Amino acid sequence: MKKLLFLLFGLISIESFAQSFIPNTPTLDLKSYILIEPNTNTVIASFNEDAPIEPASMTKVMSSYVVADQIANDFLSLDDSVLISEKAWRMEGSKMFIEQGKRVSVLDLLKGIIIQSGNDATVALAEYVGGTEDGFVDLMNSYAASMGLSNTLFQNSTGLPDGNHFSSAKDLATMTSLLINNFPETYSLYKEKYYTFNNIRQPNRNRLLWKDNSSDGVKTGHTESAGYCLISSAKRNDMRLIAVVAGAKSDKERFNDTQRLLEYGFRFYSTQEVIKKDNALKDVDVWGGKKNLVSLGAENNIKLTLPRTTFKNITISYDFQNNLRAPIKEGQTLGTLVIKDGEKTLHTENLVALNDVEAKGFFGRLWASLVLWFRGLFGLGDA
């Protein structure tokens, strides 16, 4: 009997351990990396994520963001015709193959930046938006500051090597998240596999678009000093992940390492809506009101990205004032809710009134005050 109990206990312990175990992040030979869930701003895995790195052509994510925002604010349109300068035409590195003195639409140049990683297209649009490339770079740095990118400084629009041109894996993930959320139409160009301009058909340099159907962007980068780099994003069901890898030893390694990060995130983590803001969580007594109760709910929808096995362990506690007095306005903050996993606090949110409670007339309020006073006097509740 003792042996049977021991075996049963052992089986239960092993099963419980297996359900809660999550393996460590894959070991990757990189200068830095980060894996995030952008909608909940959750870092799933990271290494040297704040370290300054040479972003190379990943810089063009910010270049495309600036252009998208300028379009959204009616400073230019996709149909605008851009005169190609000699400087743009002469740009080295990856090219769209635009020609000096000819005109190209903003949309075509944007595709040349995003799909073909064209340095010539990037400078042409930079000059059109900022007057000069330097003027455009000033805009890029202003946008970076407004995004809170504390480890980013741009010296050009293309990402060509410059000693004081740097970013970080974390900053690159943040700007990518903002691009996806703020400008989905522009971001949709990042999943295009080919683009033909001037009778030249070029493939997107992001080979994950062919290897993983859930991948829909975003940008490769490579120089001798930067190594092989990649920002990638993928969406499966309702969960999106963004991975940034920097300093891989080869083109193959950057894609393999990115896939390993994405698979790790999708397999072991989940994003779930824990609480909807319009749901009544608690009904609380109100004194001196035309209604006796007020419903409390979360101020915002609460989504969490957690290890899949953690959701069954979370607890939700509420802290609110007793003996609330009318009047109460819908949306008024009346307490807080705390979501925990054991002793670890995962999220704190305001509890707000979901309905108005009007005050009674003078005598009704007076009676409620007397009742509360007597309750406090005789220890029947908080006064």
C-alpha cells in the first residue's frame, strides 16, 4: 500500500512539474536579440537588448515610418511624383535602379525601400520629405525621441556604415511595433515577395516570407561590421510576435535563429484577454443614492502574454472603499484590481464605476449618514 501511494504521489508530482515547466530560451550565437509580443508589450526573451548595435538596412523601418506618418498627416501622398537627384541615383549598395532626372511616385519608391531595400529609393524619398537627406535624418531622430528610443541615433536614412549611427534590438522592436499598429497599410507592403520596377524584378530579401506562412515582415540588414541582422514579425491566430536578431555569422543563421525564437514564443506562450472592461466584476453598496449598488469593472481591457501553463494559476483581487456615498459618476475610479501569479504581481488596473448613481434628496442623504454613523459607533462596518 505504501509503495502504491508513493507511486501515485510520484506520478502526480511528475505530471504537475511537466505542466508548469518551460524550457530556457534557445542558445543563440548573436550579439543581441529580443522577442516581444507587441500588443501587451511583453518581452518573452532577450539578450543584450539595450546594447548599441549597427542597424544596417533595418534603419529603413524608421525611414518608412516617417514617410507613412507624413502621408497620414497630408504632407505628401502616395501619388506624388518625386524627381530623382544625382545623389539618389549614385547610391551604393542595394538598389531599386531609379534613374537621375526621371520622376517616380512615392508609392513606387516606398515599395523600393521596403521590398527591394533600395538605398537609391530611400535617399530619393528622404530628399523629397526632408528637403535634404540630412533634414530627413533630423526627422528620424525626432521620431525616435518621441517613441522613447533611448539607444538610437541616426546619421543617414539608409543604414550605410557610420561610426555614430546606432540602435538596439529593443528600440528596433519598439519602432516595428509602432509601425505595425499605427500604419497597417504601409506595413502590409513588407509581406510582398517581389517587386518589379524598370523591368527589373527583385525578390524581398526576407526569406522567412517563403519559409513560414505566418511571417509577414519585416527587414533584413547586413554589413561587414554589423553581421547578419533581421527584424521579423509573424502572426498565428490572434497572437503576434516580433523578433530582432543582430550579429549572426551568416545569412542562414539569422533566419534559423529567428525561426527558433518565433517557434519558442508561439509554442510556450499565449496572449489571452483576461478581463473585458465592460464586464461587471463587483457590485458594491452605495449609501445615500437612488440606487443601492454600483457595479465596478476594469478601466481597460486586460490582455496578458504569459507562459501557457500560468493562466490557470492567476488570481484576481479587488481593493475598494466600503460605504461608498452617492453621487457616483460612470467611469469614476473607486478602487484597484491586482492580477497575480502566486506572489508575483502581473498587472494592476483601476476599478471604475460602470454606472451613475444619483444622490437622494436632503433627507435621504441625512438618513444614510445617520445609519452609517450608528454602524461605525457599534462596530457594524466601516464608517
